[in-house]
Amino acid sequence: MSLQLKKVDVLIVGTGLAAVTTALHLPKALNVLLVAKESVHMTNSDLAQGGIASSYLEETSEAHGRDTYAASKGTSEKKRVSLLVEEGRRAIVEMERFGVQFDREEETYHLGKEGAHGLPRIYHAGGDETGRYVMQALRRALPGNVTVLEHVLVDDLIVHQGRVVGANAFLHEERFRILAGAVVLATGGIGALVDWTSNCPAVTGDGLILAHRVGARLTHLQRIQFHPTLLAVEEPQLVTEALRGAGALLVDRYGQHVMRHHPLGSLAPRDDVSHTLTNHGGPVYLDTRHVERLTERFPRLAKTCDRCGIDVARIPVRPGLHFHMGGVEVDEFGRTAVDGLYAVGEVADTGVHGANRLASNSLLECWVFGKRVAESMQVQQTDAHAFESVAYDLDRLGFQTLRKQIGKWLTISPDKDELKLFLKNTQSLPLTKHVTRQLCEQTLQLDAARLLARALLEMENDDEHDITARTTHAIPN
Ligand SMILES: Cc1cc2nc3c(=O)[nH]c(=O)nc-3n(C[C@H](O)[C@H](O)[C@H](O)COP(=O)(O)OP(=O)(O)OC[C@H]3O[C@@H](n4cnc5c(N)ncnc54)[C@H](O)[C@@H]3O)c2cc1C
């Protein structure tokens, strides 16, 4: 097939859990294309550590729903939460049918417990390598009607008569167009817009701006989660919350428990812990002396500490950008406001997380809503349509300077002056029709950052500690 034009039934932008779940559940008669900006495995799904929350072994899903709602401080949507936890009860057996093997201890599952969960209900695989194990099994299960292409950057969606009918893309540096009967955005979150993040480099908010440009609504963009425990080394990475679930405590340099004021201690909801650690000032450590069989249960962490010369008994940590609760507004079937366009996974705002996501509910959301998107999908074949993209005419150096500015305000305590300066510096950049992959990639990132900056500036309540008071608004087109 010529690379200038590719025609498929369904284009799924992404190769993480949201994308793969959707592809696994689409009818086998459809010709499905999954694309990844970098390598197939460079996704946040592959990095997931703690596991997948599910009330599978509980009598009902009510307690899981209550914990989800409480962690969001009453800002998640109750109906959507019920749907997540009720349908999520089946996720574990359903994934097992596709070949996923969750960790077991003797006769039953070995369950983890994480922040703000009242019970141990986290199913994990390969100890703290859940993402890698789950994704490996599920990708292996993809049927023959699904093609996966890597190093494909989707930089614009094509709309015809109000319906999304395809996308402009680059395979490496080569331009091509994909026509599709339906398009699913499964592009993940926003973490790699900054350096201090737990996220993989492929996740830079592209889906937000792709959706916004064609008229989809975006909601709650200001809802950004900072994970309390990133390893405090030059190249930060996540230290799973499951470690605190297994008994690790957050302590200061004198060994004092820094979360002692909170009834849930070191297992308080993420936003509470992140704010406490940010305001603490001095260095904070995870004291793991009471964690049993650490190297066996957290092999990935043990290896990383070893490589960085860190004593696993006392691990230096600090908060960093982790997860985006806001995103493309969708209904309970992942439909956006634009015909032919769906969004699923972290890029979508399904309402289940509210202003603060409960740990390990994200993989569950990918599974539950990925299935729903697949089951409700309407595919409408189209003829060739062209659309010419434009991009900011900006050299690498100019882009890096602006990117550094993003890191100054996309923090747990956004600085309004830095926000305004970034918006001013990016408001009238020169445009070019001679697009290259690099220019399109830079443009997507700057435009996504501009959307986030505007959302943060528009927050009515200035107190970033009071997330429950944040406004809920849609970003107009
Ligand atoms: C270190 C870490 C640990 C985590 N641990 C857990 C956990 O234990 N449990 C849990 O529930 N959640 C966890 N999370 C969160 C969870 O992993 C993510 O929210 C979830 O995996 C998102 O899945 P996704 O399919 O939406 O996106 P991702 O898995 O991030 O995939 C995004 C995909 O989109 C592609 N893409 C992006 N833009 C473009 C573009 N323009 N063109 C083409 N392709 C594009 C990327 O190449 C990639 O393939 C963790 C996150 C991190 C970072």
C-alpha cells in the first residue's frame, strides 16, 4: 500500500492499554490500525507499576466506589464511578482470558494496597512491573485484523462535513494521510511536557490539541495529579505507592514521619501527600525498613536503586507531574462532541477521577472504557479528503527555550506570572505551510501547553491547595 494514502476502518492513535483494549474488542471484520509516535512499547501503560484496582474478590463494588469518590473529594461523577467499579469487577478475569497472569500467592491472588484504598484490591503482575507484563500479553493477543505501526506521528485530524474522517501523519519523516471510518484518540496524558515527570517521553498532550482543533470539548484541564514519590535523582522515575502500602513511611532527614498529621498517614490521597512534601522544604525519604521481602516484591525498584547507588532502606523522593484527570469530554461510550471521533484512556475526561485519581484506577479506566468504545463504535466509510497542516516556524533552540518555560509553571503550585509570560511568548509565533515532523511535533506540544496554561489561569479560586473549589468549565473553541 502506498504510504501517501492509507485507508482503514478504524484508526487508533496510541499503543497503550486504552488503544489495545479498544482494538481487542472491535469486530474482527474491521480493518484496524494502531499507531505509536515512538516505539510501540514507549507508553505509560508499559511503565505502570502498582497494578489494577478491582473489587473482583469483594462482595460488591460499593467500597471501591466509595474510596474512588472520597479520594476525589467528592468531585468525581458518581454514575461514572459506579460504572467503572461495577464493570471493573470483571476486568481481572477478562484480562486473564487474553493471557495476562496476575501475581498469586498459594491459592489466591497476591493483592496490593495503595493510598486511599480501604482494602487491598490491587492486582499486579511481575511484582512492580505490571504494565510491562500486562501489555506484553495483551499485544500478543491482538488479532490479525489489527496492524500496529510505530514511529507514526499523527499531527492533525481531517474533518469532512462535520465528521472526523482521518488524519495527517508522518512515518519517520515521510508525510502521509490516513482515511478512517472512525478515529480513536488514545494518546495518554501530558507528563512529558516537562522534565520533572514520571511519564514516558511520548506522552505530551497531543490528543488534547488534535481534538480541540476539530471542535471537541475539553474539560477540567486544570486537574493535574502530582505523584508524591518520584525518585529524587537526575532522571526521575516513579517509586510505586504500593511500597507505602507494604509499610514504607515518608520521613524527613531526622527520621520523623512527615504525614503524621493525616489520619491515613503515608497512605493519604496523592494530592494531600504531594502538597505536604512540596511545602516541607527539606529532603524526604521512604523509610522501607519494615517492608518485607522488598527486592522480591519490588524487583524493578531494587534494580534502579542499585544502579543509582541508593540505599533501598532510605530512598530519596520528591513529587512530580504524573497524571492528567482532565481531557477530552466524552460520554459513557467514549464519544466526543464530534462525529467519528472517540477518546479513551488518560486523554479522555470520563469523570471517574474528579480532581484527584485514586491509585491504580487508571488502567482499570482504560480497560472498562476501551471495551465500551469498541462496543459502541459506528464506522462510516469515506472518500479521499485532503487537509493541509500548518506549523510554527521555530528552530529547535527556540522551541527548547519555550519548553523550559513550561517547566516553570506546570508545577504543583503554578506561578501566574510565568503562565502569562509563556502565553505572551507563544501568542504570535510565525506559521509555515512547509511542515516537517519536527515542526509539527513542536507545534502540538506548544499548543497543548497553551491550552493548559489558559485553563490554569482561568481557575477562579487561586488556592491550589483547595482542589475541591476548582471551577469546572469547558474550554471553548
Ligand atoms: C510510571 C507510571 C506508573 C503508573 N502506574 C500505574 C499503576 O500501577 N496503575 C494504574 O492504574 N495507573 C498507573 N499509571 C497511570 C497509567 O499507566 C496511565 O494513565 C495509562 O497507562 C494511560 O494509558 P493510555 O493508553 O491512555 O496512554 P499511554 O499508555 O500513555 O499511551 C499513549 C500512546 O499514545 C501515543 N501517542 C501520543 N501522541 C501521539 C501522536 N501525536 N501520534 C501518534 N501516537 C501518539 C504514544 O506513542 C503511546 O503509544 C502509571 C503511570 C506512570 C507514568
